[in-house]
Amino acid sequence: MDSGDTITVLVVDGHQTFAELLGHALAGQADLQWVGHARTGAEALRLAAELLPDVIVMDPELSDADGIAIAELIRVRQPASRVVILTASEDQALVRRATTAGAAGFLSKNGALGDVLNALRTAHRGSMTVSTDILARLLRSTTPAVAGPRGNGLTAGGLTQREDEVLQLMAAGLDARAVARRLGISVHTCRGYQKAVLAKLGAHSQLEAVAIATRRGLVRPDPR
């Protein structure tokens, strides 16, 4: 959907009242437009394909499907649509699954409305947002991997210079496409570096890699 400077938003949530409240909040924003509401995973897939929204707000606990799986399927079919997970649950395993599925954000329904609206804007720009309290719990629960030996051309974390550059941009919340653009490399090459970073840090997702790197002091101030 071509909306010019307006970010179109599809809400996927089984709770009608919550969806309507969020819809009213979106209606009050000049740069955000609520284009539809899906109550089930099946409706989400249909409306996402019909409306081609810029951002999709997804409840992971739908009546007929796993919202994370639906989010991953939408991301495969429509890479341009960004998905933000908005949930009452703050389970750490759910956060890891969401980031692995390519979600652009993970926020609590108990958080501030302004944070949710800003997360939608951030997602549309290609960056990732995670609630501060959720990230703090993940940092506390993550066991850091053993640092690789410092060697010729390697950082203290055992990463090459390019892998370290990729890690810093991942920590800034950029996805593979944004990192690739920043470094002037292909997305395929960038994903290869990201896989290497995750392997060396013993992580399974971007968020977990950033959590481990932060605990080990490998993340520098936001390079943006």
C-alpha cells in the first residue's frame, strides 16, 4: 500500500477492545494509519497479503495459531512488512523466538502507549525495539560464552574487524539490510557475518548476541 509519508499499520489481536483502543491511538497520529484488524492467524495472513501494511502489530497468542509462526510466515512472504510483537507475556524464550522469526520489536502490553507508537516508527525505519525491562531480564539470564583468544586481526571477543563492525550495528538495532547498506556489502554477505557473530558468541538470535556482547563489554556506544 502506497501511503506516502504515512506508516500503515495492521493490528493482529484477538481482543477486540484492546485492538480498538490501539486503533484510536493510531488515528490520533499524523504519521500512523490503522488499516485493519485481524483476530486470528488466518485473518492476519489474508489481510497482510491484501493490505500490504508497513508494520504489523502481532499478539503471539492467537486463538487459532502461534502468532510468532504467523509473523515468520508473513516476513517470508512480505519482507517489506515489519512485525512488532506486542504481548502480555514477557517470557524470555518468547523474545528469542520472536527475534529469530525476524520480528522488528518486542514490547509489553503493560508498557506506555508512547513506547508502542515509537516502536512502530522505529520498525518502519528498519531498526529493532525491545522493552527495556524485557531486555534487562534477558541480559541477567544469558550465560556469556567463553571469549575466543585474541589473535592476529581479532578483537577481544574473537571477532574479526568486519564481524565486530556488524556486531556494533546489530547492537544499534539495525537489521541485515540496514547493516549491509551501512557497510556497503551485499545482504547475503552481511548475513554470513551475522551468522559468524552468533556462532562465536554462542547465541541463537540477534537479541541474544547483543545481550551476550553487552555483558562481555564488547558493545560500544551506538555507532549511528
